[in-house]
Amino acid sequence: MALIIKDECINCDVCEPECPNAAISQGEDIYVINPELCTECVGHHGTPQCVEVCPVNCISSDPAHPEDHDTLYQKYLRLTQ
């Protein structure tokens, strides 16, 4: 499943450069994650890097975009071709 940044985001800028798919960008109020680009770092890293670096733990799974590991890996393959 893709990830989502919750309202607790403090706009610290540490997550955006960590995303290997450029799925994170500055939104109107807080950073946002494009679910079409988010693979939860599958194919790049063992864990989502944005979650690892977030100082306020405001990034979690997005229930609106459920995806299993295989689906995320297929997305990774499409994005990196």
C-alpha cells in the first residue's frame, strides 16, 4: 500500500530527498506522497526511507491505496524501466 503523510507533518524537508521515486513533494500545507509513484521503497531499500527519517512519525500506510509487496514491486519495475 502506498504511504501517506498525516497532518502532524512539520515540513522539515528530510523525507523528500530520501524518496528514490520522487513521490514526495511539497503540498499546499504539508508534504504529500503521490500514490502512483510510491512503492514504499520496494526494489530500492528494505524499509520505506521516508518513515525511517521522519522525526515526528507522521508517515503511515494509506488505506485508500492498498497494495501488497508484489504489486509494489511491479510498480517499481514499471517506474525504473
